[in-house]
Amino acid sequence: MEPEIAKHVNERQKKNFSLSIFMQVVLSALALVLVICKVGSISHLLLINASAKPAKFVPAKFVAAKEGTWRFIVSGDSRNCGDIIMPAIAAQGIAKYQPAFYWHLGDLRAIYKIDEDMASAAQKAGQYLSCESYHKNAWQDFIDHQIAPFGTTRFYLGIGNHEVIPPKTEKEFSSQFKDWLLTPRLLMQRADKNAIAAAKNGPCQKIARREYLSPTPYYHWVRGSLDFIYLDNSSSAFSSDQLDWFDCVLDRAQNTYSIRTVVIGMHEALPSSRASDHAMCDTSITDPARRKQSCDSGKHVYDALVGLKKTRNVYVLASHSHFYMRGIFDNQPEADRLDGWIVGTAGAVRYPLPVGTQPGPDAIERHYGYLLGTVQPDARINFDFQEVTESDLPQEVRQQYPQNLISWCFAKNSHVQEPDSEETTNRCNAPPKAPADAQSATKPVPVRKR
């Protein structure tokens, strides 16, 4: 019996040993999953470690402007991959067109989650980027990696809805970016203060009592015969104080003979555009009072601009929706139609076009880039979309990030290509409202009533 007992004991020990090995493998796998989740996500880690072939940097060739014209460039929404795309915009735009300035239309960093470019840079350095550390450094990262590449080219900065996602606030934005917000006010200080003091209308008299040199996230500046105005609708509405300021500035443009063109920049498009499912007055605003303020204040601005276009050239630029679209108010009656563009193409996850919109030269959903404005001698502006690709990315930027992140940004950072593309890094709080779903987007866009 003893040999038989020994046999059973050995078999039991073998089973126990096999079970022990199995449990160790399971526990090791679980530990690995936890580590991967700490870094960002399984898919993101596998992505970064995958192989990818880099595209070679091709410097842009200078295109001389026609005599009597000058140029500027505009785009918005540089979260997710903006630390990669914005340097590409700067490299191509400056080398090719030597613009007078670049204008950012808001949404600098995601804030509700960690941006992929920041997470990957930390990972390459062997570091873990927590939400606390991310929130502390996100806006300085924007300055270091998105403003700095423009060098001596003037950089005008707008606010978007992601700049007021908790824990961020408008007050903190105004403090962090004080130098950029004060630049246009310093340029206009003397002319504005004299004009406001001399004005007899109610709105100008109201703002005359306010401090002029304050870093408010709405501003304007004049270059030649063009008046550039940035409006703050980061909370989906224009405040009453801002509307007083806007009415005063517009009245001055209307009554100043030398001003022939007004260009309005903002983050969210005005109501009732062809992209109205993700704009001011959209259905994601569930509070009735807030939605009324969004609709009414947006209509106030729109109607004022329709009135101005009888005597001035008027152009309206927005981002918020992460695609390029021209003629966004072409759904309105001709008499009430403004020339409008959406250009949310500076690095954020790319969105599909509104349902029913056919892709083409005036509607582009899978590309990064910027809007090139060419100012003609008569103060009219020709706008053209300029795409940037991986070959526009300077070598010094490539060295800061894993190659596979760069490839992913250009190939996969898109809801069209990858519906879950935003789930590659840790979330720090609930995400903002996304565009309405396809079913609601098929509803007719309302025609503006006057």
C-alpha cells in the first residue's frame, strides 16, 4: 500500500503545483492590467509599443502673396493631439504664407481627460501622468508646445468650452493667458477709450465705466481697414456685459469710414447653422433658462451682423465641431445669410460631418489644418482650407513623442475611423456633451425668423 499512497500523494502535489502556477499567472496578468490602466489604457499601451513607419519631414515652400494682399491663419480645437498638429500648422503656415498672425478659436486641452500627446510624452520619459498633475500643467503645456512653435508670429487666443470644464474656470483662464488677452487691448487702448468716451449710445456709455485694460476673454483689434472681434461663448451664451461691449464695438465699426470689413471669431457657431446640432442653442443644453439665454444672445449677435453686412463685409469664424465646413449659414434665406466657416481642425479628435452633408472641398471631416485668409486690396477676404499631414511635422517635435502616437494621431484620432478613439487615456471627470446623435441630426435645421 505504501507505494500506492506515495503515488497518490505525488499526483496531488503535482495538481497543487499546477494550480499554484496557474494562480500565479492569473495574478501576474491582473497586476499587468492594473499597471497598463495606470499608464492610460490597454489599447493605448499596445498602440505605443506597436511598430509604425514615420513619414519624412518635407519643408513647405514659400508662396509669395500678390501685390497689395496680406494673409493670416485660423483654426481651433487643439486638444488630444494638438502638441503634434499645432507645430505642424506653425511650420507649414509660416514657411509657406508668412501670415501676419495666427488666431486660435478655443479648446486648448481636453481637461475632462488626459490628452494623448501629454500622456505619451510622459510615458516616453518613464513617468506616470496623474489627473492632478495633468490639470496643474495642461495650460502651461499648451504654451510650451502649441504657442511657442509660432515664434515671433503674433498669436491671438480665444476661449472655448473646455477652458471652463472643472476644475478650470474662466477666471483662471484669464489669469494664465493674461499676456495674450491684453495684447489686443493694449493695441486698441487709446483709440477705443477716445471713441467710447465720445459715443452717445447706451452700450458704449455702459462700458465706459469699466476698466479697459482687463484680460477679458473677448476683445477686438483693428488692422488696416479690418476689425477683428473675438466673442466668448465658452458657456454656450454671451453675457449681457459682453453684448453691451459687442454692440458698442459694432456701432463704432458701422460709423467708422475706414472700417470696411468685420471678422468675428468665436468657439461655438451661432444658432441655426448647418452644424446646429453642436453649437449655440443646441439640444444638449437641458436647462430651459440656460438654453433661452444661449438662443437669445446668439440671435442678438447674428441679427446685428446681418444688419452690418448691408454696409460692411462680414465674415464669421468658429470651431467647436471638429471638421472643416464652409457656408455654414447657407441654409438661411439669402437676405439673412452670413458668410461663415467652421475650422475645428487643430488636433482634436475628428468628428463626422452633420448627417446629410456630402464630403467635398467645402466639407472635410478627416483632416487637420487651418483656414488661410488672404486680404484683398478692397478689404474683402478669400478663405481657403490648408491641410497639414505627417510630413509637415518638424523633426524636433517627432523626437519628443513615440512614433506610433504620431501615426495614431494622423490615422486613428477620429470618430469616423475609430468610434472609441477618445477612450485611450484616463478620464478625470465626466466628458462634455457630444454632438447630437444621427437620428436627431436628421431633423430639419430651423430657418431663422426675423
